[in-house]
Amino acid sequence: MSWEKELIEKANEIIDLYPEKRSALAPLLYLAQERDGYISDESIVEISNLVGITEVQVKSVASFYSMYKEEQTGKYLLSVCKSISCEINDSRSVIDSVKEFTGLENYETDVDKVFTFEEVECIGACGGAPAVQINYETVEGLTPQKSIELCEWLKEEKPEVVVAEELQNMFGGVKSFDWAINDNTGSSYSVPGFQNIGTAKEKRI
Amino acid sequence: MTDKITINVNGSEISTEPDQLIIEACEDSGIHIPRFCWHKRMDPVGMCRMCLVEIDTPRGKALVPSCTTKVSEDLIVDTESEVVKKAQEGVLEFLLINHPLDCPVCDKAGECPLQDQTMAYGPGESRFVEDKRHFEKPIPISEIILLDRERCILCARCTRFSDEISGDPLIEFIQRGNKTQVNTFPDEPFRSYFSGNTVQICPVGALTSTSYRFKARPWDLKKVSSTCNCCSVGCSVELNVSQNKMLRILGEDNDFTNQGWLSDKGRYNFEYLHSDKRITLPLLIDSSTQEVSINESMDLISNEIFSHKKSSVSFIVGPNSTNEEYFALNNFVNDLKEKNDNSENINIYFSDDYLYKGFFENQEKLGEIKDLDLADTIILWSQDIKDNLPTLYLRIKQAVKNGKKLLIFGHTNTAIKELTEHYFGEEIINKNFEFNVEISEIPDLEEFILDKNVVAILGKSSPIQDVEPITELFQYLNEKSNLKVLNAFSKGNTFGALQNIDCVKGLNEFVNEFDESKRNLVFTIGANPVNNSVLSKKIKDRLIMSDFVVALDMFLNETTELANIILPTTSYGEKEGTVTNLEMRILKQNKILPVPGSALSDWEYWSMLLNKIDNEKLFESEIELNSLMCDEYIDKEILPSFENLNKPQNLDGILNFKPINIEIENINLINLEMLFVHRLYGDSSSQINSPSISMLGSERFIEMNYATYFGSYMLNNDVVTLTQDDVSIQVNVYINDSLPDNLIIIPINRRGFQNLDPQKKVELEVANSREQLSVS
Amino acid sequence: MKETLLLTKHMREFPENSHKIEIYENNNGYDALKKVLKEGNPENVINEIKDSNIRGRGGAGFPTGVKWGFLAEDEDRYLVINGDESEPGTFKDRILLERDPHQLIEGIIITCFASNIKKAFIYIRGEYAKPARRVQDAVEQAYEKGYLGKNILGTNFSLDVVVHLGAGAYICGEETALLNSLEGKRGEPRLKPPYFPAVMGLYNKPTLVNNVETISSVPWIINNSGKEYSKLGVEGSTGTRIFSLSGHINNPGNFEIEMGKSFGEFIDTFGNGIKNDKSVKAYIPGGASAPWFTGDQLDIKMTIDDVANAGSMLGSGAVVVMDEDTNLVYAAKSIVSFFAHESCGQCTPCREGTTWLEMILERIASGRGRLSDVSLLIDICDNISPGLSWPPKMTTICPLGPSAVSPITSLLDNFSDEIMNMLPTKIPIAQ
Ligand SMILES: Cc1cc2nc3c(=O)[nH]c(=O)nc-3n(C[C@H](O)[C@H](O)[C@H](O)COP(=O)(O)O)c2cc1C
Ligand code: SF4
Ligand code: FES
């Protein structure tokens, strides 16, 4: 299904931010992912028309970056870090327990489309190893037990917006630093919850 | 000319152009540096790392890719040091760990740089004990190209070619790192006029052609250089033959013309040579069709010619004969005129709707393709360049990439609109190809041409068009700029015909001069004017009215159907001769295939007929013809003799010039409703008898702008029935918003369209279902 | 040993709302900008930066003032802030983005003023969702308050800033890959030459690429002068740096200190010792690309040059400590596998070599090693980084490939018995 009118308008606003259309590819791919939970072929066609490159060029770029998904993700994208600081702080056990709880292997999504599980490289939370991200909201200082509780909670509560601080307080442990205190913003799908253009639109040059 | 500089390679001094890459400088001095990704006609990417060499730097020796590093005065390069060897062996091993061991079944084996370099530099035994990367084995990525991703070494040659050179980036890298693979978008096949080039430049067997797959081993191939006759660019090619079958055509790098590239038409249009539909014996058509001997057929024809001295004799020649053949025909016709009482009734007509007088008067104004590289501005008013002179399109594209400005006039060439600085369409030129404004008033024109180096590629956009405006443009440019002109006749050896035939007329003249009251004898020579021309219907009527028709052809077609005698002829590859390209460069065609059955080349027929007029005269051979032809050249220094042209250094041919005489009237109609254009692929006999590409010319479609489509006809389906009088055809509709309102583009080289009248409106009606679309 | 708070001052004082513009403004925020605009002399700004001797905080340690001086003339020039921070062990830019975005924005405006740039991009890795939101909000506020946009603070200097998210590719931290990425292309590093960003950068226009921490230092330097800054730290490594400390540490975190102290002192003072009172077996001094030091090398000084002389690099300022119980084969495997995953794939030695190394280590770790594997590992490394020297020589386009070599040489140079112990002791009889 082709893109809705509002989405195309938004896409065009984003395109206008850049000196060259093609630069808007990354944010447009996020729009696509927010809409469908992955980069669908229809969105690729749409984006290729919007920025004036071929479909396969869009696909080539999209597939280069690991945050653009080829298959539809679940409501919660569980990204467990396995890079060096987490690795030596036993992220393996966290990975194993999340896998066991969800029954998912790397990059898999459950049939109910609740969880997608992935092992990821460093998410910049090394001080709070082992760390995870839920829809790119970080939770640090996990234990295997706490990671299961976190999944259980998500499964039961099904929050629309995932708020890092809330999760950290409930399930996290040691933190990289005192981040985001009293910050109740969060992400609502497997894309960083982030608006490219805001109120300052008119004030731009 | 810049001063040369000296560099030191492996202890010896070599002299090189400044600004060259190390790999090129070494190559020119005979030092080969192994490489996979580098290709001299594309921007370097330095990806494969096979070409690493050591250079001396202020901070000691450094390992650098020779394909991205430029030479500098006194640079010291080592291409053979231990470090270099180790690095190259390392790269090779890396490339091989994931490369399948399927050389025994690979088309590339025997001419595979990876295979060769493994022999030369490679490790003995594999130290890789893990699983190789696996992909689905060859997948078709278009009708004619297959992709085997397991064999791919990710050199980015194909992706760069399609992006940088041909400008249709439909093949790309997908994924990253070790998962990287080349691929197309699922619903967007690699449909490019130039896709075959990627097969040729792929250093391994990852990209293959359906037509060549499993057909031969390189060591079984006989090879000869020649010149393609698909269009008048005159691309240098290498013909590859095994067991007397043409199996493959490769592009040869001729800096003057194609720089190694070919269109897919030029590359794949050869299977017809071995079609069992070819005519191999003369056919006599009375009440029935019967095979006759060559001698019988010659007797019959000479009898027809000489027993009626007042006959009008017309020769309709096609574009695929050699210069020598046109020369022989011209000689025969001149002798015939002498013999015949009414010489004005003996005429040669050239079978190309686009023919007009052209701009030949002033020899210094005639440009070369190379001039595109030196121009400031390129002006294009002609038929669709991408469809009709495809490799010239690549040169234009390259020139634009290098900063030349392209200005387009007319309603064709919309496919290359994105390359233009200015597209002078509807606002400047009306539907009938007349200027809406004074040329001098055209906004943004003067600044691009005034005192600039301008190359104008000029020709008719469509068979039916007034050429006056083009002439006006020519005169304006001639006045204001330093002008070079390329006459954009696109068919095969048109320029050879123009050079070697004393007077060439057009199809329109044939139609108009035809005098029913006379006895009419018509020869068609490698031409099928009953199809493919806007005048087809009228020509057909004339042929029916003729008393005797002789058709020289390879296949039965709409024209041979009306003949009394059909003489089997030969094709490129089966004869030796020269051809002349659109810059008047003479290039060699070589023979590598035997002639099928009793077929003869045109010249042999002319020779025999000449002999009938005057039994003193007979052309003995192509060589003799060539030397007779050379005798007529003014400049004896640079003769286009076989001997000269066969020298490798003369691969590019010799520029020479003989006066040209085209006697032609304008086909000047007004109120155009339809614009006839010629597409690269059509349903010519050669293409439909070449199975690998026959389907590419089968679709029937029309193009129009959005307003015409929705505004006038309120359609919402892309398959329509097109009706005019008693003609009714189902076609696909494509939107092309560069077109003026209410003008419909029709591909004239697809069957079914010839009977439309360009001045009358057509009715469009939504077809019931897609299935009805007939694809023949 | 104490922290010296230049860049992390606000966030220490206002743990809850240092990211808010009011807090920033009330604490000398945007004063440096006002000062610079009032003086109206771009040259002076560049001179202050040169005087400070600050070297880039992105990893390569290139003198920032010199880089600014290279910027070629052109009507269109760009500033691109490198906030791609993805080097394992590193999380110092995250704190600057999340906790003090206005400091960065002020730095950007001053930098652009100094170099006559009218468009800047802040490229933040996609996984930094919250930091990116905060920066975006801060940019909006800065527009509202007239620090960005047309005629900044009434002067005729104008500037637009766009926050751009990456999408999961470490290689986009490499500056030319980052520019490709920002142009909507695959994040593949470009060839140098000709693509030196200061000459041919974004859209082939002259472009400054600087790290978040580098540019965040600009307001302090302007407020306090380059001279003052250069007095901090030691010669060649002036100023403070935010070090990210992680691994087997009691108190991990980001600590801003003057350069010049020893790693041992740093780890003891701020890390509060090793977890469970273990000893240090090895540590990484500057992010995953850097060769490791052993527990015996804790007295190396934390300066760019000292670390380089000892055969590694201060890199991104990430210190990862591995205690005596760490399985270093696993550790090396984790790092190699990171680089294999993040290889862009364009050049052969990196694309094929890193994956091959990963496969071999994987095999060894799962008990299927072969005796020949050690020499094979060394030879593959040698084919990626000839001579295995430091700084690395490379057969690759960019330093990512050779980065995968560091952990292996580190392992084999100092801890070869760890890997030998995982290999079969007897040559197995051919099966
Ligand atoms: C593989 C690779 C990854 C890099 N990653 C980063 C990064 O995440 N952040 C960063 O600021 N610089 C990174 N750099 C360094 C940048 O290329 C560049 O030197 C830096 O952004 C310049 O800023 P600076 O001069 O302020 O340090 C990386 C370099 C390489 C080779
Ligand atoms: S070294 Fe690796 S990351 Fe760098 S260009 Fe080569 S393949 Fe890409
Ligand atoms: S030929 Fe130079 S890197 Fe490939």
C-alpha cells in the first residue's frame, strides 16, 4: 500500500532540511519502519520516487544499516549487547535467559509479534554492562533474572511507550553514569522515537 | 600536450604522463600489475586491493593501491617486493576462500583473471576449512543476464558501470561486510540497453549471458576484430566463433568510437546468423515457390533488365551492406544507365525514413565523436539517441559528467532529459517541430553557444517532420559558435552508402517517382520497406504494381513476399569489407564465418549482372573492390585499404571524405497527432530470429503525457485498444511527461503500427483485460 | 587525583536538568557565543583553538586548530559533528549529548562562525535515541531563542543545524563513511586521497568533521582562553578528557580528568578498584581497536603520546579492564567478531579477513581448534596489517580491518598460553 498523504508531506518536509534530496534517505527509512515495522518493498518504491533514485539503490542503502529491518519486528525489539564490556560481564547469560524466555533465536520475532530478539554490538552502555535496549531505550546493569522479569513485565503490561528510566528503576542495576533522570520520554516502536523537524521550522534559514 | 615525467619502477626509469595512475603508467610501459576492480574506463574505487605496490615516501616505504595513487616526478615504485607479493597472495587467498570451485562448469574458465592470477600468484592449498558463503545458484536478473553471487568477488565493476557509465543503476550491493552481495530489486529487473557490458567486464563468471551460457570454452574460440553494423557509431567488436557458429560478440576498446562498450542489441543480435529460417538458395516465385540455381536466377534477372530497354529500374538499398558492396552496386548502376536509354529512370533509393539532406557541405564543420570530449556545449536534435546510437549516448553522458553542457531540442530524447542543462520542448518547439519563437530569442541558448566550442548532433527526430527548423538551428549555431556537426543518421552503414553511391534518394522519392505507365523493375537489397516505414503502405502498393521485383535478403519478410525472385545474401561476419561511421571514419569488417548454402554477398550479384552487360567486366574479390574504391579517394596518403585497416594501430580506422549527394524532398506534414520513433529493439527479421533477445522487441506500446492520457481519453488502465480506420491494435500505455499535449509516440519498428496515418487522430479504448495483449 | 570538570561541570551540578536551556543560560551558557559575536573576528576564534593545542577527541588525535586551518575556501562549507560513538567501551559522547546538549550547540555555532559555515549537521548514532531526542529538543530551543537560524542574536551571521540519526553501522564513525552516510549512501569510507573532508567532504564541499567532545570544549576555551586550556594536562595532550571506564570495575563511569596521570592511578581512584578484589590481567587503553596492555603496564601515562609509544592508542578514551579470571580468547573473539560485523565490506582483506579470523576463533573457543590455527591467525593478521606493527600498516582502505588484528596480536604476544591451552595437545589422527 502506498504512503498516506500526511506521511508524504512529512517526508517532503524532511527532504527540505537537506541540501540534496538523497540525504533524507535515512530519516525517510525510519518513517517507513515506523509505519510498517520494517522496510517494506512498497516503502522502498515510495522513497525511491521521493528522493529520485532507483529502488535497488534505496535497498542497497537500507540493507547496509542494521537498524533497518528486513522483516516485520515485534512490538518490542529486545537488543542485548554482546560487545567486550558486556561480554566480560556475562552478557552471555542474559542473552541465554532472554532467548529461553522468548523462545527466539537471533533476529527472530514471535508469532504474536510481541518480541523481536537480537544480539547487538556495543550500545554505548559499557559502564552499565550487561546492558540491553528495548526499542532503543537503554536499560543497564541487568542480571539474567532481571532480564526475564523485564520481558514478563513487557508482555503483561504492553506499554505503548517504552520509557528508559522507568525500566531502569524496575529492572536495572549499575549505570554508566547518572543519565536521564526524571525523563519520561520514550520510544513507541522499533525506531528511535525522534522527530526530525520540530517547532523551529519557520526559523530556519 | 603536457610534459612527461619520469618515475622509477622496479629499478628502471619509465616516462609517463603526469596525473596518470601508477597502474596505468606501468601498463603503458609493459609492467602488468594484477587487479580486479580497476577498469580504465571507470572511476577507481581501490576495493579489491589486488594492485597494491610499494612506494617510497618521506616516512619510508608504503603499501598503496596502484589504481588510486597518481604518479609524481621521481616516484619510486616497487611492484615486485616481498611485501607486495605477500600482500597480493593474501588478497588472492581472501578472494578464494569464498569462491566456489566450479571452474569446470564456469563460462569464464580459461579467460578468468581470478583463475589466471591464482595460477600466477595464488597459494597452493586452501587453508580455509570453514563453510563457504552460500547463495542460490544463478538467478536471472533480466531476460538476458544471469547472476551467480557465489562467484562474485565484489569488485563493483557492474554496479559502477550501471551507475556511472550507462546511468541506469539497477544493480547494486545489498547488505554489508561479509554478507555483501550484488543484486537487483525484486520487481525491477536489470533492464538496461547496456547490461551485456557488465558480463564482459565482470572479472569472474558471476554475470553471464543467457545466449553464451555453456556454449563454449575460450580455448575453442576463433576470434577476429570487426565493426558492429547495428548503428552508425561503428563500434569495434571482437567476433567469437566456434565450430563455424558465432557464439559471442565482445566490445573492443576503440578510443575513437565505443571505448569498449556495446549496446545489448549490438552484442546479442547475432543468433539469426544460424537460424534455419535463413534463405540459402535463390527462390523463384511464380504460382509456387521453387528453388533455382544462381545461374538460372541471374539469367532470369538479366533477361528482365535487358529485354525491356525502357524499363524503370529502382534499387531500394538497406543500410547493412559494406562500402565495397555499395561501390559495386554503384558501378553496376552506372553501367546500366549507359546501356539503358532512359537513365533518369534508373535510381537508387535508401531505405531509411530519417534520411534528409543533412549537413555535409562544409568539410571542416564535420565533427568527430572525440569532439564531444572537447566541446563546451553539446546540442542534440535528432531521433532518440539512446535507442538509435546507443554508444554515442554513453559518450554524451560521459561528456556531461565531465562538465559539458547538453541542450536538447525537440520531443524525442526524453530518456536522457536528466542529463540536460536545458530541454527545449513544447514551449520552444511545437508539435509539428516548428519553432514557436525566433531562435535568437530562445532564453538561455545564446549563453551556451556564443563563441563556444559546440558539437551539434543533428538529424530528424521523426520520419515525418519539416527539416527547415533544424537547418535554421544549424545556421544559427554556425554563425554564433565554433561549430562541429555530427549528422545523426543512425542505421548501420548509411554513411558508406552515401559515400559510395553517386546519388541517393529517399523512400518518399521512390513512392512519388513511381510511374505506373512504365515497365517497373525493383530491386530491394537488404531492405524491408514494406514494414518499418511510415510509407510502408504506399511502398507495398508500388511493389504490387511493379512488373518484376528482386529481393536480396537473408529472411522471408513482408517485402520478399512481393518479390518474383529472392536472392540469398550474407551478413556481417560472413563477408569482408569496410563500413563508414557517422563521423566518416572507415572501419573494417572481417569474415570469420562460412556463407550458408548458396548465399552470396550483394557484390557478387552485382558483379555477375555487370558481367552480363559487359563481359569484360567482373569484380573478382572483395580485395579488388576495396582497391578500386581506394582509387577514387583524393588523399592517397591515408587510404582505407584492407591492408591499412587491418593493422592493429589502425583499428580506429581512417577519416576520409568523398562528396555526398542526397536528392530528397522533405516529408512535410502538419497537424501531427503521432510521433513515430525507432526503438532499439523491434521485430526485425534478425532480432526475431535471435531467440535470446527476440522477446525484447515484442511489446507494443505507445507513450503520451499525463494530460493526453487522462485529459483526453479518461483512461485508467494501462492496456488500451488503439483504433484508426480499419487498424486496431492492443498496446500498453506509458506516461512520458516530457511530451507535448495530444502527441502520441509510436514505435515504428514494431509490427502493426505501419498502417497508421500520423495526421489523423486515433481512438483509444480501455482493453478488457491484460491477457488480450498480444505478444507475438 | 581529582576530576577537573570543564565539560561535565553543569551535569554534575544539575543532575536532573543540565540539558535545559534555562539552566545552561543561567550558568554562563552562550556567553562564549555572545563574546565571539560581539568581537566579530573569526580569526581570533581559530587562534584561540590553535593556542589551546586541543587534539581531536574522536580517536585520531589530530590537532583541531590545524584541521580548521585546512578548510578550503568555498561558498558552501559544512560542519559535521561526529556523534556516531560506537567503539566498544566508549560512552563519553553519550553523556555530552544527553546531559549538556547546549554546550555542544554553542560550540557548533562558534565553530561555524569561525569558519564561515552556514549549515551544520549533528550525526548521532541511531541507537542513541534518548540523547538524540535531547539534542533535537535543544536545537529547537536554540532556534526559539535566536541562537540558531537567521541573523543570530541580531548579527548578520546565520546558521542552520540538522540533527541526523545514523542507523546502526560503526563504520560511519570513520569520517568519510559518515559523510557518505549523511549523503544517503552506504556508509563506506572514501579513498584518501582525494577525499580529505576539509577539501572534499560533504557533497564534495569543504567540510569540518569533529567529534562531539572536541566541539563541546570550544565554549570553555573561548570563555577562558586557549592559553588557559593549554595549561591543563601535559604538552601534546592538553586539556581534560572524559574517559569511559568499564569492565571488571567496582565503579564504572565517565570521568573527566586532565591527561597525564597513570592508568593504574585512574582505575584505582575512580573505578574504586577491581570487582571482587581481583587483579588486572589486561586492559584496553583506548577502545576496542587499541592493542591491550597487561596488568604489569598500569603505570603508563594517560597521554596520546605515552600510550602510542607503548604500542597502543588513547583512541576514544575508553578504558576496559579485564580481571585475572577473564578468558582472553573469548574477549578477543568478542572484539574480532565486532569488527567482522561492522566491516563495510568494500575492501577484500577486511571483508574476508575479519570474518575468517572470527570463524577460527569461534572454532577454537568451541574446542575445535587445530594446532596450525595459531600460525594461520598470525598470517591472516599479517595479510590485513603487514608486519603487525603499531601504528598499523594496512592493506585495507581504512583502519577498521587492522583494528581486528589488535586483540589477536595482544593475545598472542602476551597470553599465548591461553590460546594454546584451548588447542588439542596431540595432533589428531586423520579421520
Ligand atoms: C573505524 C573508525 C571509527 C571511528 N569512529 C569514530 C566515532 O565513533 N566517533 C568519532 O568522533 N570519531 C570516530 N573516528 C574518527 C573519525 O574518523 C575522525 O577522525 C573524527 O571524527 C575527527 O574528529 P576529531 O578531530 O574531533 O577527533 C573513527 C575512525 C575510524 C577509522
Ligand atoms: S577496512 Fe573494512 S571498514 Fe574499512 S573500508 Fe575496508 S572493508 Fe570497509
Ligand atoms: S585494482 Fe586496485 S584495488 Fe582493485
